[in-house]
Amino acid sequence: MVQNQLSDSLKFASIDIGSNAMRLLFCRVLENSSTAFIKESLIRMPLRLGEDAFTLGKISDENTQKLKNTIHAFYLMIQAYDPISFKSCATSALRTASNGQAIVDEINEIVNVNLQIISGKEEARIIMANHIEQHLDPKKHYVYIDVGGGSTEISFIVNREKALSKSFPIGSVRILKDQVSTSDWEKMQSWVVEQRNQFDGPTKSIGSGGNINKIFSMIEDKKKNEINIDTIREVLNTIKPLSLKQRIVELGLRPDRADVIMHAGKIYERIMDWSQCEKMIVPHSGLPDGIIHELYAEHLS
């Protein structure tokens, strides 16, 4: 009976190659009186391409081979899932690497994944394709903050419509590798403050990315999928004095999360402060979800 109910559902898949990890998302879309996006599986490969891209300026031969192997494995799983369509995107690490496009070209020759390196502006646009603005309070303004390993995408939502987006080369892996300058921070602060000063009234933030999801999972009160800035600071103060081993063993953080979560938290905290936000909504969605929403929209058209 359940299988019959799902026979008319639509399946999509997306690949996101980030600076700290790669992700493969399988999602089923159920169309009824309302449209539901059901995440059936999210597979994460902790391949830190940003470590090469931001310090060496290129992806090493070793990590290039790991990337190719992972993409091939993802492609085989996509074939087994048999979606209507899928899309593959690479972000900051391959954008930055001098051999990024050459690697993408090699992958597309070997495996039919049509991998594309997208710009920061395009990344911000796809993230916003999740259409979270439809569920927001029209009396409030919002700032959407997506923090990755290599970049941070910020979008202001005014009257439930995206007003302006910008991508900044500030990310958790970049900070870890000391590749973010004071000037980078000043440019981000100046832009955020300038946009915030253009409207009055209360402002709330929306946070996406694996690190804010993890910070949110560590708090006791998870009502309304919201966290306030003081609670974020409390969680970060709990993590800060712990060694990497303690963060992994005592807090259950993955090794590739344990060494960057403080840096990511710092980005969220600063942007909330600059934009005068006391609270943050954590919808647990990001670039892979945005890709799925775009694929569904393309299917409808």
C-alpha cells in the first residue's frame, strides 16, 4: 500500500563538493495538497579539498584521485537510486584551486555527472532556492547565513523577498589555515552593516551549514528550530577549552568538524552581531537541498 502511494512521487539527487567535505543527497518529492521534500539519504565524504586549495593554491594529486574515486562511487549510487534528474556542483575549493577546472573536466570525461564549478553568487542563489522565505513572518526582516569551509554566503530577506546576496572568501577551513585577513573581515562587516542600515524593524537570522546544525544539536531547548546568540556563545565557550581529542570523544564531534567548529561559530556570531540579530532559525538545509528544489522547479517547467 505504501509503495503504491509513493509510485507517483519524484526522485532527485544532488552532489555538493565543498571545501571540507563532499555530500550526496537523495530526495523524494511528494505532491499532494502541498509539496513535501523528503530527504531519503545524505551521504557525506570528509574530503578536505580546501586544505590544498587555500594553502597550496591547487588540489594535490592524492586528493584529486580521492575526489575522482568518490565521484565515481556517488555516480554508481545515483544510478541505483534512479532519480528523474540530478545535478553536481563544486564550490569554493575548486573555484580557488588553479587546477580546479582541469580536474572537473577530467571527471566529466570519466563519469557522466556534468560537474560544474559555480560562482559564489550562484551558490547563494541556489541556497535561497529552498524558498524558506515563504514560511517567514512578513513583519520581520531576515539575514540568511550559509557558512562553508571556503566561503560564506549572506542574503538579506526583506518583506519575504530576497533583497541582496553576497559571497565572501571567509570560511572555517580558510580560517583554520590562516588564510583570512583583517581586510576580509572588514569588507564583510562593512557590507552587512550597510545592508542592515537600509531598513528598520526587528531582524532575525537563518543559519545553514553543518557547523550550525551541530551547534544547534548540542542545546537542550530545540523548540521552533531557533537558537539565540547568547546560547551560541555558551556552546562555543563549552567547546573552546577542549582538545581535539576531547571534542571528538566527549562531544561526539567528527574529526573534520572538531577543528573547524569554533571558526564557523565565530562567523555566525559576528554576522548576527553586525546585523543586530538576537535569534537564529536553523532549518537544516543548504546547497544540496537548494539544488533539489531547483531540479524540481525545472521538472515542473
